Amino acid sequence: MLIRLASWLLCAGALAIPQEPRFIERRIQNLHGEPFAGYALAPGMLTAWGNRVVQWGIPSGKMQVLIPRAAVAFGEGGCLLDSGALVLNEGPPERSLVWLQTRSWKRHVIDTGVDAADTMPATLFGRRGILLIHRGAQVRFYEIPADPTQPWHRTEIYSFYTPSQQGGLGMADVDGDGIPDILAGNDWIKAPASFELPWHLFAIELWNEELSSALLREKLVDLFAAGAQNLVAVQRSLPGARLAWFEKPPDPKQLWIEHRLEGALALDRPNSLQIADFDGDGRLDLLVAERGGTGRLIVFHNAGGGRFEPRTVASGEPVQHAIVTDWNSDGRPDIVTLRKDAISWWQNRR
């Protein structure tokens, strides 16, 4: 009887232990060397752009071509608005920021001379618009007018004066005053009490050694379910890139405490950083994908106590973008990769 009880307890304990995720690649579409500079994820839809603009339905994988061939290739920066319209940044010579009208995809120029790899929809003090980092040096806000075909008002939020270009963009209430602040590269920019007042810059860390040192992918999350914000950041444009999480001090205006992931395996231009609980243990894991080298797709398992264990999911082809979404709605976070050879759904089979 005791043996049977012990066996039952062992089985029950095994069932309670979250399983290590196992990812199975399922190709959605072969791409034959086509580069996609950027993407936007929305419920039931993945949009990507480069020399053309396409959408894939989720979970059908059915592709719809929105713009078969762009007159000028679109750069990385871009975003999808709630209306379904797109804001994209065209490449040279004009480097125009354009609004593409829903369904007709008619092009309307918002501004020219814009070079923005980081772009996102944002609402500042009730004003709906687009937030971006121009040339790695200026945070700008373009307010959407009642008629988006008319000129968009531009506001310069902040200009950087650092040795490095700044990349990585987000919004969060960093100081807990109830007003969303801006995350940009190495810094956070404190929101004023009203739109017309100046914003103020505070450094999170000082990765400024090279021109590309502060071009980041970054996320502000409660990494350890402790009710505290942590910044996770990786250098997206460097071989031998740093990957770290930062502990916010009691006064967030001071430098944050860096915790380098020493098991980062000499990352080569890791252009993607995503965060999800892949194994169901209640702790957030990190997904990093390399655009250089062998193109490793790596999950850093959150082992608790600030420790992360790297597990390589795949390698062999540089990854332009890696995206986390529950593709088949089974409650498990999956991975979607955009590579030059294919768009693939990596099904989480834990």
C-alpha cells in the first residue's frame, strides 16, 4: 500500500512539474530570399513589409498581398493603427513617412527626410498619434488629424546628445505617477504634467561605447512576478551583443542595477527580443533570435533567483524577426520567424 501511495505521489508530482517546451517547425510559406524589413502583429493577422506588403491570417496562414511591389522599399520602422491603416517609412531617396489608407492602401505623405527604425502607435495626453526615434537621435510624436490625409502635426519630444545612436522604443509608467513615460534606448523620458511642458531624460544604463551600442531591443516587465518592473535589453546590431536585465532602484532617476546574462553565448546581432512563459512554470522566459552568424533561435529559461539557462531551439539561417503569439489558440505561446527562406510557425509542444 505504501509503495502504491509513493508511486502515485511521484506521478502526481511529475504531472505538476511544467514541461520544457519543445518546438516543432511548421512552414507557413517559402520566401525564396525575400527580405522583410519590419512587421506588425494584430489579433488574427501578421503584416510584414519590405519590397512589398503582405498579410498572413492566423491560424490559417493564408497570405494576402496588400501592395505587390512598392515604388520605394519600406524600411524597418512602421506600425499598424487601430483603424487597420499602416504607417511605414520609405527608404531613400526621400525617406518619406507615409500613411497607407485602409483597403485602398493609397499613399499619403506624413513627412519627408524621416529615418526611423523604431515606430509605434501612442496616445500622449489624449492625443492619438505615432511615436518614433528619428536617426537614432530624436524622439518625435506625429499627431493624427481628424482627416489623416491632411498634414500631421509634429512635436519634438527629446533630442539625444550621446556617443551612440538610440534604439528601442516603448511606453510605461516608470515612476508610478500615473502618466505613461517613454522608454528610448539607454534611457527613460519622464512625462510632464501636460503635453505642452518639456520632458526630462534619465539614464537607465550607459551602453555608449560604440555608435551602435545603444541600439537595443528592450521590454519593461515584472520579470520575476514580484510586483517590480525590470528592464530586459539586448544590443540588436552588434556581434558579441550584451543581454541583461536591469533592476529598478527605489529612485528610478538613478542608474538601474545591471544583471548580465553570462550564458548569452556571444550573441550575433540579435534583432529580436520577446518575453513569454514558454514552459508554463509561471516565470517569464526570454526569446532571442540572431540576425547574424548561424541565426540561432534561443530561449533563455527563467530558472528563478535571477538565473537564466539558454536553450537553442534552432539554428542555420539568420532570423530577421522572431515573434511570440499563440498561433493555434491552445494556450501555449508559440514562435513565428521571418527569415529570407521562409515564414515559419514554431509550435510549442510542451
